[in-house]
Amino acid sequence: MPHAGNTASWAELLSGRNGLRSIALAGGVALHAVNVYIVATILPSVVRDIGGLPYYAWNMTLFVVASILGSALSPKTMDKFGPRRAFQVAIAVFSAGTAVCALAPTMGWMLAGRTLQGFGGGLLLGLSYSSVRIVFEERLWPKAMALVSSMWGVATLAGPAIGGIFADAGHWRWAFGAVLPVALFLACLVQTQIAVKSSARGHGPVRIPMAQIGLLVVSVLIVSVASLSGHVGWSALGIAAALAVGLGVARLDARNTTRLMPVGAYDLNRLGSVYACVALVSIGITVEMFVPYFLQVLHGHSPLVAGYLSALMSAGWTLGAVTSSGRSPAVADIYVRLGPIISAVSLAVLGLLLPSTPLQDALLRWVVVLPLLGVGLGIGMCWPHLLTYVFKVAPAGQENMASSAIITTQLYAMALGAAIGGVIINAAGFTDPGGVQGTAQAALALLLCIALAPGLAACFVLRVVRGRIQIRA
């Protein structure tokens, strides 16, 4: 029987100094997450005001790519500056990017701001999660991690509200401005509640696989540049080149002593199938950036309503994860098999519905609620079980690397998915002819093509289920 003193309560985590520290760490994730949904909601208003429609997808691509760099560098930043100064650097970079976005006169400036935001946000994500073990006693770690992770759910409520209210009023720039006081408040909390130095002992210098991460960034940028041509041949060549660079990363990582992925991550008979599933289902959720534009242009929804409808995908993810966790192994295997199929079918149905003329009717416009929810629901149904499987089969001594590789894989897949999405919509007529016709063509092409990703994941998941059954046997 564990000693009663080792049992942590939510009251202990959320009261006194622990409460202030909890707000500081959870606030780091919230600042990053809320910004994601703010931008998804206001971006249609942004391009109507300052132009740059061909670069629509770049707003997500550059943000996520920079987040990969930021999260990868967070251990090095922590090691060099200590927790307090590392957080302050991250908040300063994020705030600078937010200010640039708020003042951006052209799309070029907006993309520069989004890149700074992404880098600072990636630092905040990495620092918030890694600081849990530094700030709190070990018995508080599970609840602290749950609190920090729950900020993504909070973001699905707050982000569309903030973005939608300002966009509806015709003042999208103030949506970015509203984030700055929150960042200042967070900086004050960090200054007073986070230690200058870490009391946790390190294990030698922190090494970052920068060569591999750099090549991943290059592969995403290749696809993004190819998306601007609008020519199918050049776009296909760009995607092929990016895939070649990705294969080069795998070979480099397998030979390098400082690894990005654990041993077996590139073997489809081992961990490779799990990481492939994580990547493919993550690509499916990238349509969340484009759906608000489709809903506003094709069906006349306001930015606020379109933002919340799009956020249903993330809400579905949360619902799927909550309802599928804690199930018996046999039932969990069913969830793992069904999840990618539900997501793929929902994307395909959404692709057929959004360009449909009958949906102009005020009542029928709400039919899209179910497929929007289904996209995230399918991902959430399999997500906890994929992560659990990684923990169980990770090579001894590489458990931390295996878990952090999940985040890297997810972020990379989302960045690549956004870049490929840009290729698809521009080739389908998003900018030429543009307008309602071009948007309808882009929505159909994007959603049907992206549906192939979770569809392919349904094939890989069979290997994952067989592996889970072998472990139980």
C-alpha cells in the first residue's frame, strides 16, 4: 500500500505557489495552442485585407516548421540559460513574432511573424513539458502533465472566440494584439515562480541532431516552394524531391551517434509502423487550417462560426481519445483499426459536401458538423493506443527518445501536410480562377486527396495491432 503522503491531489497542485507554477507551465502551452486557432479563424480575413492568397498554406507550414526547430532546441536552451531565462527568451521571441503579425502590411511580413511565433511557441512547448519534473515533486508529475496537456482543449474554445470576435468586427489585427498582454502576464509569472537554475542533475552536454532536423525543414520548404508554381509537373517534382530528402534523413539518422529517432523507427516490422500511423493520421488534421476559408467563401459562415466549426475536428480528437482510453486490449484493438477508417471516410464526405450547391440552404449548411467531428474522432480513437505501444516496444534506454520522437513525427507530418495541401489547392484553382469556383475545386481536391493519408494509415495499423497481440501473448 502506498503511503498516504505520496498521494497527490488536484488541490495541492492548484493551490499556493504550486498553483502559480502550474499556471506558468500550462500558460506556455496555452499561448502556443490558442494562437493556432486564432490564426486559423482570422486567416481568411487577413488575405482579404493584405493579399497573399497563394501563400495561404505557408502560414501553417512555416509556423509548424519553426515549432519543430524550437521544440528541438528547448533542451539546449534550458541547459544554457536555466529554466527562468529560457522561458523568458521563448516568450520574447513569441511576442516579437505576434507583434510583427499584428502590424504586417503584406503577406511577406505576416510569414516572417508566423515564423518567429512558431519558433518561440515550439520553445514554450518543449520547456513547459520538460519543466514539470524540475518545478514539481515527482508525485505531482502525472497531474501536472495532464493539466499542461489539457490546454489544447482550452485552446479549441478560446482561440476561435478571440479570432472570430475580432474578425467579425473587421479588426483581425487586434486578435494578435490580445495575445500580447497574456504573454506579458506569463513573463511576470515566470520571473517570480520559476527557478533561475535547475536543481535536476544533467547527464552531460545536451546534443541535438541538428543535421537531421535541418534536412526535415528543407524537405518541407521544397514542397512549399513547389506549391507556388501551380503546375502539376513542378509540384510533383517538388514532392518527389522532398521524399528523397526524407529518405536521406532516415539513412543519416541510422548512422549518426546523435539520433533523432530510436532504433527500429525506420523498420516497418517494428516501431516504423507506429510512427507511420502517427504521421499519416496527423496529416489528416492539417485541413483544419483550410476549412474556415472554405466555410466562409462557399457557405457564408461568419469567421466566428467557421472557426468553431473547424475546431470540431480537435474536439472530436479529444472525444475519441477520452472514450477509447481505459478499454480492454481486445476493444482497444478495434478502436485502433476503426480510427483511421473513420477519419478517412469523414474527410472524403466533407470533400463531397463542402462544394455542394444545395448546402447553401441555411439548414443544410450544418450537415458538415458530423464529418468535421468524425475527422478528429477517428484520430483520437487510435492515438492513445499508438502512443502506449511505442512506450512498450521502445528499445531499453531509448524510451525518452521514442516518446519525444512522437512529437517530432507529428509536427513534421503536419508541416509537410500543410505544404502538400498548398500544392493541391493552388493546382486545383484556389488562386486561379479563385473565388467561389476556385475555392469549390480546391476544397474537393484537397479533402479527397488528404483522405488518402488516414486511409493508408489503416493499412499500417494492421501491423501495429499484430504487434500488440504478440506482446500480450
